[in-house]
Amino acid sequence: MVKKYGIIGCGMMGHEHAANIGLLEGAVVAGVYDPVADLAQSCSEKSGGAKVYDSIAAISKSDLDALIVVSPNYLHVDNLEEITRYSGAAILCEKPLYTHPKQEARLDKITSTHPAPIWVAMEYRYMPSVTQFISQMNDVTGGIKMLTIREHRFPFLPKIGNWNRFNKNSGGTLVEKCCHFFDLMRHMIKAEPIRVSASAGQITNHLNEVYDGQVPDIWDAGYVLFDFDNGVRAMLELCMFADGTMWNEEIMAVGPKGKIETRIPGPQRFWPPNLGEPPHAQISTYPRSHKNPITRNVEISSELIAAGDHHGSTFFQHQKFLEVVNGRGKVEVTIEDGKRAVKMGLAAQKAAIEKSVIDLSF
């Protein structure tokens, strides 16, 4: 039986979810909602004529099997509260799950009463290069002792109302952007962070922009260092004014036996045509005993590349979420995972602001 999905929030990422759901067997986007009518209509057309609803309440009261929350960050908790007031459908909510500590109690109430599964969208877990990296990392390294994630990329893209230019809306860069990476750290290391230090801030981007009389305060660069309770150390290096780089993300794990590394390019639609074909993601392994690295490409179908900016990960995430909607699968990114990734980001921002080391306890 085909499952009917609704999308709440029809911006760039909402369109990506619609495109990837459209590639699934056994699911269809049957409804959309966005307060910007043109965005909702465009997402409806992308989905083959999905019904356009005029409110969150209306789409939540419908007979949809699953709802995808892709609204601006600061609305996620409000939206979840309204959805669960009217709907018993399964929910996939985009990251970050929340943006301010005071919202945590509201989330706990939602999850304790909602009868259906809630999955937090952490697409980076499902990039083919990342899943292959994870499958090999312990054999190659002999057990991770150090993990480094480097993201060198372009600045934040424009959003409706420029909401993502301000910390009060996004939760701050280390929450908005980097909760993905902090989730990956916990997922790969299989332990909990106990300590964080950071140096980060707004260095280059958006300093000459003004919206409603306010200059953006969103950070664009930093270093974050975590100690985990199993002795592993992990670091994030972020730079959002490295537009010309080939690799947007590089992930490196090192242990007593060797090192493994994956390099991931940016969205193919941003690749300059004059430079030829865009690069594929790569994985390299480096045995410690001799300098004989092995590198191979991680190829992704053109159909998945065309469906979004995340190298097929949105599709693979939706494959697993559909199993949950059908009652056969298990939620792989839980509310607790989403909360802990946000807490790591909030603590890292506090450490950077205070120029201090923060002890963590979940």
C-alpha cells in the first residue's frame, strides 16, 4: 500500500525531500504546506500535483501517513507541537531539532505522548561515502583514537526572510550547520562527549549586509574539540568562506593500525562547467606499516545527484524512514540523538564565547 506523505516547509530542502520521496517505491507526496504560496505551489508541481493545504492544522488533520517538517529552525518545536495536536502520523523532522535550551521540556512532552515514530533528519549519516567510511573505519584503524571532520564550503545560502543570518533564528552556526557533524561524531565513536573547547566567530561573511536595520551575527568559521568518555578525541574545523575548494567535507579517522579518510565534493550544481566533470567523493586508506595508500571513487547515480545537494543521502534516509512508516523498520536517528547533537552545538558556542572548557553531562 502506497504511503501518503505531507511536506511542511517548501523551500530548497523541502523540494529536495519531495524529489527523493518521488523516487521511492511505495510512497508519494500527497500534500504540502508553506506560508509562501508560490513555494507551496512549486513543491506541489514537483510532486505531481500534491494537494496544497492552507495551514499546518489542516495538513495535520488530513489522512496522511507521514509528515516531513522542513520549516525554519526556530519553528521546528512549534510545528511539532501543532502537528501532534491533530495528527498521529509518523514524523521526520529536519535538523536542528531545536534552537534554545528552554524548548527541550516541550520536546519531551511531545515525544512522550505522540503515538507514532519521530525521526530526526541527519542526512550526512546516509551519504554513500560516509556509510562506506563507517563500515571500514574500525578494520582500517584498529579502533578510532582521533576523528577529524573538516568542512570548507561556501557561505550560508539565501533563505526566505533571511532568517538564517541571525543566531536567534538558527540557533547559531554550531547548532544550525554543525549538529550534523556532532551527530556523526557520536555515531562513529559510539561514546558520549564529556568536554568541549572551541574558538569560533564571525570573521568574513555577511558583515556588510543589513536586514531590517540589523547586521547578521551568524558565525562563519571555527575549531571545536571534544573529549569523549572512551578516550577518543574529535575535532571539527569549519570555514564558510572557502568557496573555491574541491572538497566540501573531509573526514579522517586514525587509530593504532592506520588511517581512513573520505573527501566529499560540494553540490554538483555549483561546479563550474569550464572545469569539466565534477569530482566524485573518494575514500582513502593508509596502513600504518607502510606508505601504500589506496584511493577509490564513490560513484552515485545521476538520478540521485539530480534529486538534491546531499549526494543521495536524502534518498537513502527516506528508504529507511519508509520502512519505519510501514511498521517494519527502527528509527535510526532518535529524538535523543537530535537533542544531544544540539546540546553539543550549544556547549561549543558557549565555550567559544566564554573562552573556556565546558564539561558535558547528558
